[in-house]
Amino acid sequence: MSLVRCPNGHVFNARRYGNTCPYCQMKLKEEKDETKPLGFEPAVELLQEEVSPVCGWLVCIAGARVGMDYKIHGGKNFVGRGDDMDIQILGDNEINRKNHTIIVYDQKKRNTVILPGDAAGLAYLNEEAVYIPTELKPYDVIELGKSRFLFVPLCGENFEWDDQK
């Protein structure tokens, strides 16, 4: 694991977040690597990272991270506190570390669905526990632990990334 500390004292995983602190958005100073020979440039293919377009967002409206947004990408998005989660929600220890819930954007059906996770914690959709896959509607409220999130879709009936090609 590649843990670093930002100038404000926050510790975060640099492999996951790069050189920008996910808590305060402060960029770390780039350290010059004196071991590289002059004129050395890595192949462009090594620098290119495939971008997974955003399909919607969860926006924290109550809890430890009010105002924070979390990107939902195509396919399964595993939600929890752990570093290996697609949507990592920090600050609420009642959210399970792994797979508290799963949010899926289905590109063929052009819809977003919330699934129960395989952890002990429950997810609530508009005050109802999620026991079966349930389609999300714009501005639905999802409750995980002590936090509440607003679902804001981008892709769906009116827009899809494949239509833009």
C-alpha cells in the first residue's frame, strides 16, 4: 500500500487518489526523481489510463461527508469503507468495510439498480430496506450507516455515452 500524508496531515492511499488529497483536495508537491537519466520519457502507452465514464453520482446529504460526491460508473459499483471498494465512503464507521451495497448501471437497459450487499449492514432506499434489486429513480435517497445520499443520474433514457460516438 502506498500511504502518504498531505500538508494538512491527512493520510491517504496515493495509488488510489494520485497526488491529490481526497479529504481537502490539496495537491502534494511533486518530488523530482534524480535517478532517471536525462531525456528519459516512458512510453505513452504506459501513461495512458483508460477512463471509465461517469454514469451518475451519489451525493452525501447527511452524515460525516456532507456535500461529497461519489461517481457511479457502468457495471457493478461495490460500496463500502475499504480501499478496494469502487465507491469508498469514509468517516461513517457504521458503513461496512466491504460490499455494504452494490449499485449497478446497466448500459443495455439504461437503468441504475441498487442491490443488497453481502455484508451485515442494510441499505435503505427512500426509508425502505433493500432486500431485492430495486431500480433507482432520480433524486432517490439512499441510507447507509448514519449517512444519507441523493442519487443523481447522468446516463439513462435521455443520455448514454455510446450514443456520443
